[in-house]
Amino acid sequence: MKQQRILFDLLLTFLKIGLFTFGGGYAMISMIGDSCVEKKKWITQDDMMNITVIAESTPGPIAINCATFVGYQQAGFAGALTATLGIVLPSFLIIYAISMFFDHFLEITVIANAFRGIRIAVGFLILDAGLTMKKKMPRKLLPQAILGGSFAAMLLIGIFSWNFSSISLMLLAAAVRLAVCAIEERNAGKGGVKP
Amino acid sequence: MIYLELFFGFLRVGCFAFGGAYGAIPLIRDVVLSYGWLDDEALSCMIAVSESTPGPIMVNLATYVGSSQAGLPGAVIATTAVVLPSFLVILLVTAVLKTLLHHRYVQAVLGGLKPCMAGIILATGVTMILGNLTGPAERAVVDLPSVDLPSVILMALLGGILLAVKKIRKKKLSPITTIIVSAVLGMVVYGFG
């Protein structure tokens, strides 16, 4: 009985997220944070950050990854299945309807105008997701430097349309952090001082 | 056998599409064109629709291509195939995550990835906002002389509303409300602009 209530809640929440997520994965982070962290308290902000990183390093849309993760945390395999189904269903039905009935969907002026408006909101939502993550970063030199560096690099990549994927950037950041960790450990081993 | 082709074609997309939708588009193009499901023009049009409608772009494209090739069963098969790899990978990761997270080197890797992720997302937001200022045609290209006035007005209005709500209600406007407000603003501002 309790299990059924949780599953129903998951389905409903992710249907709502699926229906209102425009503009790809990063905007979704803001949406999932609002529902699953702040309102439902299903996961913590730190969980959210972990799963964002994992989602970005594994194949597939971030939205699907997040839904599967939250669903699994709440109600195991059935939960994962329910949440994933919930997030996919709205767009599935919408796209199916579009492919059946509207050949020139985006040529309808009112719809095109509404979507242009939504694009602007999506920019704000992504920025907001980024700021929320930034706030949670430890105020130490290395994390802040990595954050600033990747921000600058990604901005340049975006503005000049360079062909350099965010995955390479993430690999680089992980390598840097790992190297620092190894050096710290070696120094600690030599001097006998544990940080 | 079109169903099998759809399944394996989109399974491939689901397996190798790292780094979000924009990284996946070249891969999807490759698969869709190599099977001859859509021509280049139809695909570009479809990408525009997928970007505008809710949901992950990859999933939207899979649904559309599947439906255009083999109706409802095709749509279901293509969508399932594109979602399946990430679903399974996350199940696997989540099952071992709790124990894995305590490992020192995993901690170190995550410690590098998290700030990097935050930086990437911030930059994506800024790039997108700058791109929106120049109108819908160019994405991510900042070209000051061609600033799109209605977009600037809309952005100022939306930004004002967001700030005002945050100040007055001491709470952020929820993302869903933000989307709805922006859609209405879009209809009004671009309608008269």
C-alpha cells in the first residue's frame, strides 16, 4: 500500500517534470532540484550534484539518468521504472501527436512566439542551476579554480563554436584533482603529516 | 526488418551519446542518414521541433523518427531503445554507488568533476542568454550590432518578474511557473514586435 503511494507520487512528479522540461538536460536540473530536493525532499542537494556528474559521464540524456536514480532511491527497481516512464511519457505523446498531425508545427506563429519566450526562460533556469551548484562548492582554492577555469573555457568554446566537448573538459578536471590528491598523499607519506 | 533496424539504430545512439543532447546530434544524424530514414532537411526541421517541445531532445528525435518510419510500434521501439542504455547504466551505478562513494580516489575524481560541472552549466546558461539576445537565428554567436530588441525587452521583463517574486515572496518562482510566464510573455512581446 505504502509502496503504491510512493510509486504514484513518483509517476505524477516526473510526469510534471517531463511535461515542462524544455531545452535539454541542464534546464532539467533546475526542475528536478525544485521538485525532488526542495519540495519532496527525496534526495539532498549533494545527491543531486553527484547524480548530475554521473549523468554527464554516462551515456544518455541527463533527465533520464536523474529520473532513474531518484526512482531507484525511493522504491527500488519498480521506482526507477516508474520515474523513467513518467519523464518520457509526456514528450513521447506530444512528439507522436506532432508527427501525426502537424507537419508544419513551428510555422504556426503563436506557437513559435511562445517557444521563443520559453528559450529565454531556459537560459535563466540553466544559470540558476549553475549558481545553486556554485553555492555548494567548498570555498577552497582548488575547487574554485577548477570552477572558474571550466567556466571560462566553456564560455570561449560556446562563443567561438569550437569543437571541444564538455566531456574532455570534465576528464581534464578529474585528472587534475586526482593528480593533486596523489601528490598530497605522497607528501603526507614523506612528512608523516596527515591533512 | 524496420523494427529491428530502429531498435539497434537507436540503441547505438543511447549507448554512445555522451555529454547531453548537443553532443548527441551528430551521432543521431549519422545513424538516421545512414539508414536513410530522413533526409537532411527533414532532420534539421525535426531537431528544431525537438528543441522546442518538452523532454530530452534525443528521446524526442527517437519518437519522431520511429513514428515516421513505422507508426506507433516504431515510436515505442525507438524510444525504448534510446532510453534503455542510460536506464541500465544508472541502475548499475546506483546499486554500487553507496560503497563506491567512500573510496578515496572516487572522492577525488568527484571533487574535480563537481566544480567543473558547475562551471560548464554556468557557462551554458550565460552562452544561452547571450545567444538569445541576438534572436533565434544564431545560437551562441554574440554579434552586438544585431541585438534583437523584442528579446531584450522580454528578457528584462522576465528577469524583473523573477527578481520581484524572489524579493516579495522570499521564495524563487518555481521553474514550471517560470516556463509558463515566459511562454505567455513570448506570445505577447513577439506578437506585437
